[in-house]
Amino acid sequence: MKEDRPYMLRKIGKRVTRKFVVIVCEGSKTEMQYFQGFNERNSGVKVEPLHGKCTDAKNIVAFAERQIERYDLDFDDGDSLWCAFDVDQKGKQEVNDAVAHASAKNILIALSNPCIELWFLLHYKKIPSQISRKDAYDELKKFIRDYDKNSNIFPILKDKIRAAMTNAESLNQGHQRNGVLLLSVDSNPSTQVFKLVKNIQDLIKKNKKT
């Protein structure tokens, strides 16, 4: 049976004016709760985190592609569609293929290398060298003692987002100087979640001006 569109998207004469940022998350709880925190009342922007019940890059992107029709996304009108997943144990070819397919469908990738915990950790400190998933997790626990995969940590991190974005962008600049592809298994440490967050912030700001 074909999946129904969300009730808020049904049309009466014309498309709703609300802009959508749809985010397909690899994780089913922590990431979704975090991104849900960016929703603001009367912003004209709906941040919609989803979980496709899959963790491999290929199927995450395939699930995301199906959301284009479901949410009636119009990329030319300001909507965006993202996949947020970790490098972790994914193979180089798996990541490369997923990135290529996503690009062909105007799907954006918020890749974290090695994991989403790096993004959370960048709210507190710079990470100048390669880090493992375990070390990122253990280091994050020093700042958020009760952190686990079920935590809603957005309220804890929201006042530190600017620092995280600066730290993440600095990592990107270092990789780019060294000729390292950001959307690849070679970019440890890096996370493109800051670009997703900036997309949300810019869209909200733009909508409030109009």
C-alpha cells in the first residue's frame, strides 16, 4: 500500500508555503531528537527528521529519495533533503556510491567521520587529529555524563552551536588544504552536520524577514 503523505502537506488549491528540511537519520533516537530541536514556532520552516530502519548508506539514500514525492519537496523553492549518517564501519565504495547517487537526486549528505558523536563533541572542543568512534564517545561522556544513544541532548548543546560550527568548518578547511575529499572515508575527523544546521538557520532567518 502506498504510504500516505503527512497531513500537513495536503494541498487546497496550491502548495503550502512552509519550507521543509527533511533529514533521514542513521540513528533512530538521539539524532532525530537533536534535529527535532531546531523546530521553531511560526518560523515557516518544518524540520522533519526521519529514520528509514536501515543503517547502510545505499538504503539510507534510497529511503531519502522516496521522501521527495511523499513530502512534495521543491528544491527550487527552498526545500532541502538530507541524509545524516556516519562513516563508522562503512566501506569506501559504499560511501562513494551513496554520495554519487544522492548528488544525482539533489540529496545532500551530512556525513560524520567517524560518527555523530564527533559533531556533539565539537560543541565543547576542537579535535585536531584522527579519532575513533569509541574515543569520541568516551570523550563526549566527559562533558555529558549521562549521554547515551537515547539522550535528548539538544537543550544541552543549543547555546554552543556556533562554536561547533566554527570547529567543524576549521576541520573542513584543513582537509581541503590537504586535498582530502570531505564526503569520504578519508576525512577523519570531520562532520558536515554544520552545513545542515546552517541550512536550517539560514532558511528560518530568511523566512522571518519575508
